[in-house]
Amino acid sequence: MKKDLEKKAKQILAGLTSEQKCRLLCGQGAWHTDGLNGKLPQIFMSDGPVGLRTVRVREDGKEETIPAVAFPSVQVLANTWNTERAKEMGAALADECLDRGVDLLLAPGMNIKRHPLNGRNFEYFSEDPELAGRMAKAYVEGVQDGGAGVCIKHFCCNNLEYDRFHQSSEVDERTLREIYYRPFEISCEADPVSLMCSYNRVNGTYASENKKGFDVLRNEFAFDGMIVSDWSAVRDRTAAAKAGLDLEMPYHDGHYEQLAADHKAGKLSDEELDACALRVIEAVLRLKEMNAGKRAKTSEAARTEVSRRIMEEGAVLLKNEGALPIAKGAKVSVCGCYAKPNNLRWLVGGGSACVDWKNGKFDLPAALSARGENVMYEGAFDPETIWSFGQEARIAAENAALCDVSIVCVGTGASVEYEENDRKTMRLPIHQERAILDAAEQNANTVVIVFAGAAIDMSAWIDRVNAVLYVGFCGMDSDEAIADLLTGVKNPSGKLSETFPLCLEDVPAANTFFTAGVTRYQEGLDVGYRYFDTYGEPVLYPFGHGLSYSAFSYEDLRLRVADGAVYAEYTLRNLSERDGKEVSQIYVRPCAPKVYRPSKELKAFDKRDVAAGSAVNVQIKLAERAFAYWSVSKDRWIVDDGVYEILVGASVSDVRLRAKVMVREGKFIIV
């Protein structure tokens, strides 16, 4: 089938003039490819990693965004540690695309969470490349199996929004390979239709002209799709084409004219032009073949149910000293505008990921009341108001004193976390911190629910509250999911896909060289838990942390070698009287490495349903690559001889099982 598509694409290419080929490489308007007056189908693209942000032009010439199902943010999806949920979300998004005539979904984003203030962290999966890559791959499979294409993004090293159009991310080769390229390498296994370059420079070269990186994608990661620019990321259209960037978006008159003139002058060869044009044609044909005759398999209500399931598994219970789950019939005080927002933008991030979900709702007090709780609600504060210490805040504190449980809903939202902006602080606004402290002073059973897209500095209040539920940026019907978690109808199973440091100053990336034009990645491999775990630095909550209403034991780790890989088997037992799901994480630790390596690195993970009082057997395959590092001197992946420890745990800091394997002359030996 692929050969037939290639043959057809070459036939179309042969019938195009050089001017038409140049035109094809420059898009049409903001969201379409050029159909060349009927010679080729057009494709329509849409933003939307967490729901379609489909923009259409009305008859009066004004743009409007079509309402769509809003899913929890990618960061919440990652906190599920469940590739089936990722695939399910992808399939639901594919149906959204089919309903709206969208051929190409500009998602998912898989940039590494290097810096907690990055304004788009909520769009990305993790600080860890293995988790990010595996979740992204499943997401891609879900979308493309469902009939729409994806555009994985942003390649590469766009890890802050500050001056993203000009910043040079200065990264050494080994760090690029092991941290920042790795999620793209894994997701390329799903054969994505396209990939988007980032705005920034990488080691001095604009990402749109990064031939070295593009060659890695095509020659090593087997990516044979179309490379697309981020919107207005191209500076020199000819240089970008020579590097291998196929499609510039949106259309730019001057760039088209430059490309055509440079080709005519011999600055861009026929071979270079044809290579880019052929990949665009192949992508167009593949996308039309993907969705030919297909209709959405699910209703909007069913997709909203997907949103709810992701929220149920993606919410992370960070702390619980007994306040949760809430007993039926309890008196419950709820405060904070996030519990019943006047504007749904308070519950989502902004920018290209901001979905118009005007058909949605969110009313946590009502959802709790429907579950038999006696609820008192007071808004207390408004995120769009800096100071809010009036009568409402006093009433909220008084309500807390009258109830069995006090819930305070705090967060950020689209006015704080959004594209083209970085957060100024990890702290919540002072009036939100004050609301937490006031409630905790009145009620020992104070529960904080955090609606935010990235790690929060909780130092001002964490020791004063009984429980914390981190729900991130939630989607439609998430009020129902959160109410189920609070009341024990559902059992929390989310785990953090990023470290929550004690404060910003503890993060290596926050202390590296940074100017108006250059960001040095001086921490190298020591991103996230790789730094905190290796150097023994304390954190608020470690990577992989998340509590449950169940208790699990890890037992009997066995290793065996087969087919050049190590297989780890162990038993996971639910010690409680409540069914639950547990994420177990498998890390590899080189015992005496010959080059610098972080103390442990995630290499696999597994999420299982375990019935109350029962046990399941888990088997994980660790291929040779799980033990390798990138050798700059040899320009390839290397597995050194030596001893490696396999660690199985509930988080990076909560290791339950250990076993060792030895490598001798490239062979694994169990010790």
C-alpha cells in the first residue's frame, strides 16, 4: 500500500512545474496546504493536543473557534501512566477530527519538562523521555488508527517560552540523544504522518534549518513523514528547504518569492526541491487515504466520558492523613472559585491548547451534593482579582469551622500558564495561600485541590493541611470524576510525571546561564529526578509519587535472560479491602559506570488493576537499549560491561525490589 502511495505521489510530482512545487512548500493561508488548482487534495490542520481548537473563517471574514470536547491536559494524561488511556484519548480526538473535517492534528507535544516555569508544561508529558515517548506513541496510534494524522512537536529543545523565536538552546550531543531526542525516537515507532520543528535555535542554528537533527530523524529514527514549521518559525525559506523542512506554515508571500527565485538561480537544486515536494504530496495522499470513508465511531457524550476516565486516573493524591475519602453525609465546606468557575478558562491552559468548551460545565459543590454530602460553598477569591480579602474570604473560613471537612480549590489557569509566556513563580497567588491557611486554622481536615499545569511550591501551607489532590488542568465532566475520587467512589491511581521540588531555586535549570539570546543546558543529563536522586537533594514530592486508598506490596523479583534481553518478573499484591490500580516503575542503575550516569533512570513501567486481597504477576522486558548510553566518542549507543541493578518501585524514591544483572562481552548474566 505504501509503495502504491509513493508511486502515485511521484506521478503527481512529475506533472508539476517548479513554481508549483515551490508553492506547495509554502502552504495556503493559515490552516491548509495548497491544492494547486485541483492537482492535489488540500489538507486542513487544527491545533488541539487536549481538544480541537478548530478555527474557521465566517462569511463576514472574521475567525471563530468551533466548540469541542475539552479533555484533561496532556500533563494529566501522563499522570495516568496508562498507555491505554493515551490511545483512548487519541481515538476520541480522531473522531473529533472526523466530525469537523480536520485531516491533521497538530499534536502531541513531547518537549521535556526541564524547567518548572515553562508556560507550556501542561501540554507536555514528562521530565522523563521514556515516559514521554511511550505515552506519546500510544496517543499517536490512537489518533492515526482512528482516521486522522498527527504532527508530533516541537523538534527540538523548546523548553521555555521566553524569547522562543530567537533563543539558542545550547545542548551537548549526549544530552540531546538521551533526553531531548528520545521521546521523538520512541514516538516515531508509531509512524506519525508529520513532525513540527520548534521556533528556537539549537546550538546556534534555527530549528527550521536544523539539517543535522532532521537527518537523525530520517536516517536513524526511520521517520519518513513531512516536516512542518511551527507557525512563522521559518526565517530563510531556502535554507530551511535545503535542510529538509518540507512545509512552511502559514503562507508567506516573501518566502515563496525567495524560494522560487533561489531555485531559478540554482541556490536550491532540483533534487532538494523535489525531495521536499514529494514528502508533502505523500503526506497529503496518506492523510486522505487515512480518513477516506470514515465517520466518527463515538458520540460527543462518549468522548466526554473518555475525558472523565482520564481525570479519574490522572488525578494524583499527593498527601492524605485521613481526611479522604469523605464519608457520606458529612458536612463539607468548599471554597475557591475553581470549584465553580464563572469562566472555564480558569481550569485550562492558554494558547494553541485552549479549547472552546462552552458546552461543558464544572460544578464541584453540586457533584458532591449529588453524592450525599452536605455542602456549603463560598467563592472566597477570584483569579482575576489580585487582592480578595473581603467578606467572602471570612465567610469561607467560618464555613470551614462549621464542617467536618474543608476543601479549598486553588490553581492558575489560562491567564497564568499559556503559550508565549512563562510563569513568574512556582507559588500560588498570596490570596490563595491565605485561603488555605485560614481554612486549615479552622479545620484539621482541610483538603487542597490544585488546578494547575505544572509543579507548585507548597512550602507556605503543605504542613498545615491534611490532604492534597493534584488534578492539573481538567476536562469536561471532570467535576464528576473529582467528586468520585474525594468520596471514595473511585480510587486514586495517578502518579507524578514530574518532580515537585521544594522551591524553584532547587532546580538546576533555574540556575544555569541564561541571557536574551542563549540558554545553556549546563545540567546536562541531570534533568528532573535524575538530578535530585543522584545528588540526594530533598524534594516536596518525587517523580512517580502518588497515593491510593489501597495498599500494595511488591514481592519476589525474578530476573531471566532470553533473546538478548532481560525479563523482570514480580508479584504485585493488594493488601487492602478496596480494589485499586498501581503503577510500578522499573529503573536501571549502573553500579560502577565508566562514564557519568545518573544514579537511576526509568526504563519501563506498568499499570495494573489489582482486586482487593489479590495479587497479579507482572513481567517487564528490558532490551539492550535500557542499559545503554550515548557515546560521543564512538557516535553510537554503548552498553559497557559491568554490573547493573534492576530497581522496581512505587516511585523513584520508593524502591521496593532489587536484583542485579552482569554484562560480560555484550552478554547478560544473572547474578
